[in-house]
Amino acid sequence: MFYNTKFLKLLNSFYLNVLNKFKFIEKYFVIYIFLLLLGFICGNLFGTFLIFFRFYTNWDGLIIILTILFIEFINFITYIKSFKYHKLNKFFLKIYKNKNFFLLFKNFKFLNFYKMGLLLGFFIDAFKVGS
């Protein structure tokens, strides 16, 4: 005899959610790994190409500020749902009402894996500089 209890429904729901997550990861796994490794390579080569960036600007602080702004913009795009309910979102409330702005960047959530690889590359490069 089969009992359809709340626990079995919860277990079945959990199983279907895990199955959907694995299907999603299986579909985009190659893209994730490619962007992670591309970010890692760019992070490692950043110190090498820093000399070429200095031809365009005299101040290294500007290069660091642009890099941090790029990383924070990727964070903003990736975690926009949790930002929507934040208490201090008065400035972005007007921008959030414009749905076309966010639909434009909807597919850029893959850049989060590039960002993780970039930061990992910076971290590994810091060890090379320190030794």
C-alpha cells in the first residue's frame, strides 16, 4: 500500500529539483569550464600586460578601479534578485523599474564564472609576485 505523505511529497520535490539542477549543469558545463579557465588565464596574464595598460594611463589606481568596477558590475548582474529586496536600494529602484535594462544583461550571468576564474588568477599571481 502506498501512502502519499508530506514527507514523500517533500522528498519527491527535492529529487526533482536536484534532477533539474543536474540537467542544467550538464547542459552548460562546457561553457562554465571554458569561462572559468579563460578568466584564470586572463588573471594570470594581467600582471604581464600591466605594462601595456600604463601607456594609456599614468595612474595604477585607475586600472584597479576599472577592474573592481567590472567585477562589481558582474556581481550586480548575477545577484540582482537578492538585491531587489535590499533595504538600501533607493538609487537602483528607478533603474530596476526599467525592465529592458535588465533583460539586456540577463544572459550575462555566465560572466560570473569568468569573474571567479579572474579572481583565482589574481590570487595565484599574487603568490608568484610574492616569491
